[in-house]
Amino acid sequence: MLSRRLIPCLDVRGGRVVKGVRFRDHVDMGDIVELALRYRDQGADELVFYDIGASPEGRSVDYAWVERVARLIDIPFCVAGGIRDVETARRMLHAGADKISVNSPALERPALVSELADAFGVQCVVVGIDSIREADGQWRVRTNTGDPDKTRALAVRTLDWIAEAQRLGAGEIVLNCMDSDGVRRGYDIAQLRQARALCKVPLVASGGAGEMQHFAAVFEQADVDGALAASVFHSGTIPIPELKRFLRERQIEVRDV
Amino acid sequence: MSDVAVVDAGGSNLGSVCYALERLGVRPRVVADAAGLRGARRVILPGVGAAPEAMRRLHEQDLVAPLRALQVPLLGICLGMQLLYERSQEGEVECLGLVPGVVRKLPQAPGIRVPHMGWNALRAMRPSPLLDGVADGDSAYFVHSYAAPVTADTVAASDHGGLFTAVVRHGRWCGAQFHPERSAATGARILRNFLEMDH
């Protein structure tokens, strides 16, 4: 049976891992490779590296650290941030990334998703979505969330974009619920359940993890394939081996390490 | 010269496979033509992407006949394993025909997402040196939308809306549907078993 995945997310800026609260006020969390290896040893199922400076600054991630990580770790990892064309994606995959995730550039030019799927197969193509609940009760997408001054609100409804992204060739959706991000009050179950109903490909929940119970809730109630978190893992508040024991006791399938 | 050849057929996991071999103390050589295969003791065919494109590349590189004529063990990884079979439903393409069977699309069902992405348990179907030191139920990392059915050649199966072949061996032709290069200790063990097995 397929295991539910626990995915530490490492926000990368200037070659270091950082973490902010509600996408602001970033603090240094440590060296990329050091953290990657630590998570591998703890039993993380996958890693995501978000170069959060890349999209707002209009540049792509650099490849050197991708290769450094790829040489050392033996679990899959995904790279996100500033990938806006097939050539950049190809270099990233050749450097050793297993998947590439596109967010703002895919919203700006949705054909990018199809181009990537055609070139590498849907299994490499993750569409990341930053979503926020607006005054009318609808969830809508945001772009360039790595830099609050450059963040833009689009008229696109999150659920419509999830359907469209799959049609274009997304092999996985990572839904980052911004209202919950960094505040540790739990994943946005209501939104994720609606996303799940539309999502035929793997769905990863992001934003809001604060306690072990939050992980159990999102797997049980929103049936997501993976749960992504940053601060609770980086700070050591939730050690991954303990979290896996907790989930297994609740009959949630996780990988033994 | 290294005696482990990794075929560059355009698969984007080429680098990761080479790094995994390096972690085992093997420095593979990357080959793109028939001449490169000469003298190899083991050949690995990685692959990520779509079957028609991958077969087109193997034809273009004049690698189809030399791969079929190999006298040493070959390990296909992910798409590389699917290419060992007779045909793939993906683009209805004729593959290498080294292992009997046809690769089919994984069926989508409630709760069964395609692509099959993540860690899934290996279930041993018959004894094989490829599984030395691998316990029944150990997990490996899968990312794929097509799979081979369980046949007499299946060494290990995995379950995603039904059993499919996770590890295959037909004489010297071996394959892993998952990514051993990204399957932690279990993957490393299977790679090492392939490098060390008798044939």
C-alpha cells in the first residue's frame, strides 16, 4: 500500500535555508546540505527546496547546490522557484532533482505546464499553488509570494486552477494554504477537501502544521497523499520518527525507516 | 575503465543513478552508443519520460540491436524497465522485447491516484539474489503512470489498485519499476545485489 509522505520544505534564499511567518520576516535555519542529510536520516520521505527569492527577483535557482544535494541524499527531492522554461527545468533535472515545481511562472503562462509534461513526463511536473481566502469566501491564487512587495493577487479561483493545471499536465499539486502558513493552527482541511475532490493526481497539503494531530487530521479528513511542513521540522518541535510512530498508531500508512 | 555502463538515453535521472553508484564505490561510465557498451560487466538503462520518445532515442543512437545482443546483466530502471518488455501501451510503441509482456497504464480508481507517486511496499514473489537483504514489506520510491503486469518473471510486486511488477528478472534482463537511486537503503541494497549477482 502506498505510504503517506512527510515532506520537510526547505525555503532557500541566498544558498541558505530560511523560514518566515506568513511569508515574511525570514530567519536563517542553516546550511542546505546539512539539513537535507539530517532529514534523510530522520526518515523524511521526500524534500522540497523552494528558492523563494527566485521568482520575485526574476532569476532561476542556481544548479550547484542541487547537484551537491543530489550526490549526497538517497531520497527524492523537488526543486521549485524561478523555473520558467523547459531548458531551465532540464538543467535542474540533470543536476539531480527528481521533480520540478512551478508556481508563479505557470500562472503567468499556463502553457509552461504542458511544455514541461511533454518534455519530461507528467511525473516530474509539480504545480505549486499559493492560495488565500478572500472576502467573498472564495479561495484565489497569489503569485510571487516569496517577496511580499511583489506578491500579486490574480482573479483566478484556486479550485479552477487545480482543474486546469491537471488538464495541462501537472503530475502532482502542492496546495499551500496561505491563511494557515506558519501559524501552526493546523492544515486548512476545508480547502484541502475541496481540492482533493477535484484532484486525480497526488495532492500535497502545505501550511499550518503545528502539532502531530494536524498531520493525522489532514490525512484522515482531506485524504492528501503528502503533508509538507517547515518550521515544526526545522525547530525540532515535531521529530519525524515520533510523528511516524504517532501516525502508525492511528492506522495511517507511513514508511518505516 | 569502469565496467559498469549507464546508458544515456535522455532520461533525466541519469545523474542520480550515477551518484547512487558512486555512493556504492562504483564509478560508472556514461555511454551513448554501441561502442560504449563494449567490455561492460553490467549495463544500467535508466529512464524518466515517455516510452515512444525513449525508444525513438535508442533507435537514433543505434542502441536497440546492441542492447538486445548484450551478454551481461542489464538493469532497467523505471521507464528503462518498461522498455525491456515487448510493447508499451504508452504511445502503442514496440519496445526491446527482452522480457515477455506488455506495459499498461495504471488504472485510476477512487483513492488510487495516477501517477503512482511515493513509497510503496515490495512484496517478494519468488526468491532472487536481487532481493538479498531486502525484507518483505520494505519500501521503495515509485513515480510512474504505466506498469508491467505480474508474470512468472516477477521477483517482487507492489500494490496500487492491484498488483504490478516492481522487480523483474528474466535471465540476465532485470528491472526495477521504482527508483533504487532514490529508495534509501533498500534501493542501495538492490543496486548492489545487481552489481554482485552471478549470472
